[in-house]
Amino acid sequence: MKHLSGNRVKELNGIAVPKPKKRASRWTLLFVGDRGKVIPVKRFKGLAITLTFAVFIVVALAVGLYFLYSSEAEENRSLVNALGVSRQQVKSLQDEKELLMVRMVLAESKIKVGRIETEEKTTGKKTDLSEDKNVSAAIKPPAPDIKKVVETVKEVPAEKEAAIAAVVEDEPDISEPSMPDAEPQMISIEDLMVFNTLENKNLKVTFKLRKTDQNIETISGHAFVVLKRDRDDRKQWFAIPSVFLVSGKPSRIRNGQYFSIARFKAMKFQHKYSGDPKRFQYVTIFIYNADEKLLLESEFPITVQEMPPEPAEG
């Protein structure tokens, strides 16, 4: 075997042997058919990452839209409750305005009658002193006619004539003492409770209505409850069922909750109330018979109890 010379060895050592290039690793998805046909899907890894990212974005958008919808729905419910309260306040203010106009007309009529009496007394003094004594003992002026008052106040609709009549009848009589319109007690109130459910803000008033007059077989009529924050501030009073109050009493008896009892009956009043129910300190219960005569008017101090949400039926 020949030995290579030193120069030849150096030349051979100086020749660089090319190294094979490293190929970048890449995922390829292959679909193989029953007949051996192969369908490659290149860049499978990038495609999977892209799909995963797209799914993540869609889920994030869905969660964000859900919370946005929940917030908007809650705000919508609160606005609906506020709108209902505002409408009731507007209606109450309109009715109060109309009744104040009626009272103004009544006051003007009384002033005119007073002026006439003063003129008559002055004329009597000039003519005869004895006649002046008779004039000073004049009979009370006639009560104003309800129909004329309604015609005078043109803004008052015809259906509110009953409320106006109640205002006219409520005017004090200076010649005769006012007699209570309540009949002898035939019923009583027992087991009064006032509570509010935390879940749906449902204000409830319950009590037992018992017949105490054994001479009457059955009693029927309508009932109201009036919740009061203060006894004197009538603007803060709240009636269930909803009705306008005239002189602190319901103006339309037929709007009350109907009842008919032979011995006793459990009464339940409820109303969606968005405010703070604990502000109510008193409740007055009005019971009327079928002829709209007041049978009972009783006021009770109360403490509104908070009731937990009712368990869902399984």
C-alpha cells in the first residue's frame, strides 16, 4: 500500500466535506383513502393554532356580549320600574291639581257668600238695630252644588265627579257637627303582617278579616290598605290597590279588593314596589260594604319584615 506524501495529505485534509442541510420540522396531516389515495394537508400545526385562536376569540366575544346583555336588561328593568312610579306620581299630581282647583272654587263661593252677609249686616245696622241681631243669627250658606263646581272647573273629566263630590262633602260644616260615616263595628282585623320579598321586591300585606256580628249571615264589599311613612304627610301615602286618596280615604270604592265572608277570610294585598319598604311606619285598613259604606277604618303601627326568596320547585 502506498503511503501518501506529506503534501498530498495536507491537500486532502484541506478539502471540506459538505454537511447535509437540516430541514425544518413540519407537521403534515395525511388523509389515506380506502384505495390508497393520499391527500396531504400541509402546515397542519399552523392551521390548528389558527383555529384554536379563532375559537378563543369567539368564546370571549360571547361571554362579553352575555354580560353586556345582562347589564342592559337589569338597567331596562330598573327604568321600567322608575317609569311606572313616575306615571303614578304624575297621575297623582294631576288629580291633586284638579281637586285643588275645586277647593279654590269652593273657597271663592264662600268668600262671595261672606261678602253678601256682611253687606246685609251693614244695611241692617243702618235701618234698624233690632234687625241687625236677626241678621247676625243668619242660617249657614247653602252648600255648593257639585254639578256647578264640575262645570266651573272645565279641566276635570266627568269620571272624576265622584272624587269631587267627596271633596265637597268633606268640607267642614260650621252649623252641624260632622258625624262619622262608619257603621257599627261588624268585623275585626286579626294577624296583620307586612313583609317584602328580597328577590322580586314584592310588598305584601296580609291579615284575617273576621265577622263579629252574628246577626248577619254574610258580609261582602271592598277593602284597601294604605301604607304611611308619616301620619301627616299624605303625599307619601301608598294605597293598595292603587287608588287616588281624597281626604285620606279611597275615592273609588269599586277599585278595592272584593271580599265575601261568612265567618272569616284571609286577605292578601301585594304590589311591586321598587323603593325602600322599611320607610313605612303605619298601615290603615279600610273596609267598605257592598253599598260603599265604611264598615271599618283601623290604623296599626308596622315593621316591614324582609322575607328570603321562595325556594324553586323541583
